Amino acid sequence: MCSEFRLYGKLNCTVFDLISGDLEPKQTKALGFLLSESQLALSVFLGLIKHCGLKYDKVIVDCEAQRKQQGNNDRIDILLRFYLNRVPQIAFIVEAKSAGANTSAHKAAIQAAKYTSGFRQLSAFKGMIHTITLTREVKEITQCVSLSWSELITALFPKASKDKHIKDFLTFFLNIKHGMKYYDEEILSIPAGVTYDAIMSSGIYECPVQYKTKKRSLFITFRNKKGLMDRLYKLTDIVEFDINEMTAINEVNKTWPGFKTRLSTYKQTLRNQGQDPVSGNKRVYILDLDHPLVLPFPVRPVENNASPVYYSLHEFLTPVNSSIDCVIVQKDVSIENDILSIHTNGKKIYHLFDKSGNKLQSFATVGTYGPLQVDMKYELIVQGSNRNVELKRICLEYVDKKWTMFYQF
């Protein structure tokens, strides 16, 4: 298998060639590099565009491919050319727009169509050229495959643990190391409690209108009674209406066929648990049930607090970091530049000890300690002021040039 990565026509490019350019070119160059270096990522991409059975032994991934005509130097964001036994098989023109922009896929498709002729790189691919748009939102377009960045990230996410290039790309794209960021927060986590089964069976969540969330996230997830989260959903729509008013229900069903049946399932599941759906205007979240992102390991906060919480996707990418086979996420404790910071709401008190058992400091609200010594192990003993705090201690250790936290329950 042969794979080449080219940037502006230059051969033998490295990852450092991706640095230049504004936000949009940075994204497309990074994606192009990923597709050239990772066979697994390329397979995921081909699956998304319905060409997973493509046979080839060489692919050229060309970022910013130039037309180089007098008075017209158009550039293709990403050009993929596939060969088998040196014979051209198929070419894909990818017109990618910034994940932070609201450019429509329709406009991107019109632009991509202009690139199907006049490029010398495509002279051997006549009749074998396909156009693809990659935008923040998806819109179906005739004669053009339309993808969204969220679809791509969702498909790559489960593969991150198997492929370093994919993990590095997600690190870059999702701001794991404070580089670039295209979503304010990727995940909205909502405590579901007794409504959890009803939400999971129907893909519907409802709450009072005044409970509006601060911002729209890439994914939404729900915590069960133990605070566990095992899958992420993309949000299809948010509608405000009375869930017991048939006229309103029928109107929503016209836009989202099948909604009426799903809402009936939601209500019946609640009734089976002794809960009656309350009438009145509600804020109703309609989830994409067909494409959930099933997490490799369940995720839970330190305590199942009552309010919605926003998380970054990289917090859910962490390997299992606890004694209960869960990925633990929390907002109380952070370490930056060897300085330990504590932000607790008073329900917990943290006591910091060194490896010899010497107590260094206690935190009841907000405080810092540092610098931590990289050759030293520390423990944060947790004193809970209510029964929801099951965490006993957090073990702090400097491993692979970064501070790690292991949670013991």
C-alpha cells in the first residue's frame, strides 16, 4: 500500500507543514494529513461517503491542489486520487468549510462543482470524479455527498484508542491541549433520574421552558440514577409545546415523522414508573436515535449533582482512570503548570497529603497549592458532607510529562 501527502504540490510534507494558514485551511490540512497517514481514518471516511468497498493500492491526498491557469488559480481543499495497479480508479473533491462557520452545504456544493474540470491533476479521472462537502451542518444535495464535521468526529471517536494519528487529530481539533476550538463545549450532560428509561426508549427529553441551556452543544447525554453516561446523542431539534396537546403534537410530527409514536413511548414508559406526564408548555429535545455514539467505557462525575453540566469531548476520551472501571469527569480539581487548583462548592472538603502521609493543605471552597514536585506522588483525601459523595481519594502522579489523576471509590 502506497500513500502520499502533498501540500501546495510539494512532496514529502510533514505535520509541521500544517501550521500555516488561517482557521479553515488548518482544519482541512490536518484532515488531509490524517487521511494520508492513517489507513483506519481513510477507511472511516470512505465508509461515510458510501465507498467502503473501493479497491486501490495507492492514494494521493493533495491539500490545496492548485489549478495554475492564467488568471484562475482555484484551489481544491482536499483532493483524493485512488489508483489500482497504477490505473486511476476514482477521485474525490472535498470542499470543506470551517467547523465554526454556518456556511450551507448547498453553497459549498456549487463551489465544488466548479473544480471538476480544468485541473491537470484530474485529467486522468474523467467520468470518475465525485464531489463532497464538509460543513458544520448537513443538508441533502443532489449529485453531491454532504458530510458534517460532527459526523466525521463521531465516526472517528471510537477509533482513537486504536490509532495514534486519529487521537492526535482529535487532540488538535477538539482543543485537548488548548490549541484550536470550534465548539464552546462539545457535550451537555443532563441528570435524568427517574426519566432515564423513558428518554432512552424514545429519544425524547422534556423540561420546563425556563430551564433553557446556555448554549447548543455538539452532543447531549443523560446521567442515570448512579450518574453513569454510556452514550452520546446528536440533537435533531428543540421544540417548545404542550406534550399533551394533540394539535401541537401533530404539527411536530409533520416535521419529524415518527415523533408522535416516540412521544407515546416516552409517556407510557413514565406511566409504567408511576410518573404522569405534566401538561403545559415544555421545552422538548428530539434526539438522533439512529446514530448514537456508544462510549467504550461508561463515564460519570464524582457525584451525580442535580444540574446540567457542560464537558469537552476530550474529557470523555480519557482511558479508565478509576477503581470502578469508569472514566471519571469532574470540575473541582485541575493541575496546570504544576499548580493544583481546587474549586469545590462546600459539599466536599479535600485534604492534600504527600507520599509520606504529611498533610499539606485542606480545601473547603477555592484554593491552590504548588508547585507540585514531579518526582512526588500526592493524595487528595475527600471528606463528603452528603451521602452522594462516594469518592474516597484522588491519587496524583506525574506520568509521561503530565499530571494524572486516579480516582478511588
